[in-house]
Amino acid sequence: MNKKMKSALGWVAWIIGVIVVSLLLNMFVFSVADVHQISMQPTLVENDRVIVDKISARLFGPERFDVVVVQFPNTEPNKPFIKRVIGMPGDTVKIVDDVLYINDEVVEQPFIIDTASQHTEDYTYPGVIPEGQYLVMGDNRDSSLDGRKLGLLTQDQIIGIGRCVIWPLDDIQWL
């Protein structure tokens, strides 16, 4: 084999290796999610792009108030939702007169900025959230199809945890 052929094969092998590593990283480590909903406003707006950490979601699960990318059962496949974790295993959750109560204690929601113009319909999860399940809601509660209607999620239905907004460039921020 001549020198040019070896060089060309080396480049092809390198390109294939980069593609395989990129695909594996995207499948198991991190990905980018596009926001196509208004349910997370003002935290996330339509056309934002978010880096999603898949490793932490699988190994440790989400923490309260993490922004997560989820797949609800009985919804269109390959159409993930971006929501915020509100209820954790063992919690009781209710919203009364726009006030969030977790385990009968008032919990501040600093991610809901304009509470004067936003009203959250009263909601009570019936009972205690079972082990291994989570209640998620959008920050824009008036315009969010979320766990209040679609039910609880298991850790396996949480695709990843949103870590930062990377697009548009003037809106880069940690979540």
C-alpha cells in the first residue's frame, strides 16, 4: 500500500472514530435540547438550546427544582418535555392560592418571577409521592401540560438534567 493510501485510510479511521465517540457521548453522556414550548417561561423561552446531562440523571436522579428533560408515557414518542422537578419521593405536594406547599411547608419558587400576572390553579397530589417517582411542572403554570395532568414520572422517564442554556448567545446561563 502506498503512502497516500495509508494516509487516506488513517483520515477515514479518524473521522469514523470521531463520529462513533460523538454518537456515544450524545446517547449516554450529554445532548442538546431545543425548547419548543412556552411552559418554562421565563426560565426558558422558545428556541433556547439547553445542554442536558444524562449521566447524573441516570446515576443519581434529579434533585428538587432541577430543570429536566422528560418523556411522559402515552405522549408522542421522541417529543420530550422540559419541566422542573417539584415533588420528590416521599413528598406531599399541593398548591393553594398560588402558594406551593411541600410536606405542609410553604416553599419559595424564585423561578416564578411574575406571580402577579400568573395564577396557578389549585392542585393537590392525592397522597404521598411513591418511592422512585417524581412530580414535574412547568414554570409557566398557566400554559404547562405537566405532571398535574400527565401523572408522575419514574427516573427512567427522565432523560436528563438541564445544566445550561447555550443559545441564543446573549442568553447563556446556568440552570
